Amino acid sequence: MKKILVLCTGNSCRSQIAHGYLEFFGKSNVEIYSAGVEVHGVNPTAIKIMREDDIDISYNTSNHVDEYLYINFDYIITVCDHAKESCPFIQHKTAVLIHENFFDPSKANSKSKLYLDGFRKLRIQMKEYCKDFINKIG
């Protein structure tokens, strides 16, 4: 079983969505962890838009990357530039490091219609990315 860590800034949105899709596409062949260089809690809008795609991340927790220092990951995926630049410990692991910068929809005005649209756009991008990733690693 391959161990995969998805890392972003606050472990609230991008890494949580990736976590949900990697588990979905990887089924029982992967063990998924997600973390942040900060901990902001799982974003309620991320939970909502994932439910629209029949994936429940409401039980996920927001974790700090230090909680996983002693796990030997096969892959570490950073999903934002800030996490890639702010997390030096990953350079000391034997994991394959992968980086893809996804925009953060939570930075938009939450009262705007575009707020939810931004989350849905991220969901579509993340779903495709995670499906392709799982297919590549077998």
C-alpha cells in the first residue's frame, strides 16, 4: 500500500479536496494523509462541494505537518507554492516530491456568488489531477 501526503498551507481546502479524491480513486491501494504548514480547520464550503460529487470529507481533520514527521511516505504532493516553500522537512524524506500549485478559492469574498464557483472550479481541477495521479502510480 502506497502512503501519500497531500500538503497545503492550512489543510482546510485544497489538500482536503485532494485527500477525498485520492482516497476515492485509489480505493484500498493507498493510504492518504493531508496536512498543512498551518491548521485552519476543514473548510465548510469544501465539504459542501465535495458532497455535490458524493464524497464525504466532513469527518476529515485538519492536521499540522509535524504530526507526520516519522511516517515514510511514498509520495508527498504539495498543492500550493507556500507549502512547498515552507516545509523543509520533506527534503529529508525518501518520498517522491510532486508539486502542483492550485489556486485557493477560500481567499475570495465568501458573500460573492463567485466564491462557490471558485470552489467548484477547484474541485473539477483537483478531481482530474487526482484521477490522473492514481492512474500513473498504479
